[in-house]
Amino acid sequence: MSEPIVLLTLPEVAARLRVSRRTVQRLVASGRLRALHPVPGRTLVSERELAAFVASLAGRRVA
């Protein structure tokens, strides 16, 4: 049986990444973080997409 899809709001994503909501909006707008827009004005990110985004950062050097 497959795992249920967990969707996070932008404030929830921001809290997990410890960044501002605006930073998450910029990541979504730039295409670096994939999101769903089920209705106008609502943006959701799946936990799986968030995990993939964080994994993509693992190889990058942080100053």
C-alpha cells in the first residue's frame, strides 16, 4: 500500500526550512521548489517535493 500524500502550506514549509514565507514563495516562483496550486491564492508543497529540494541542496556548499 502506498503512503498518503502529505501537503504542506507555505508557512509550514518555511518553518521546516527555517526561512521566511516570502523565501518559499520565491523558490516556488523560480521553479526550484515544485508546488501545487489547487485553487487561486492557495499554494501547497508535498513533503516528497520538499525532501527532494533539501536533498538537492546536500551537494551544495554552504558558507
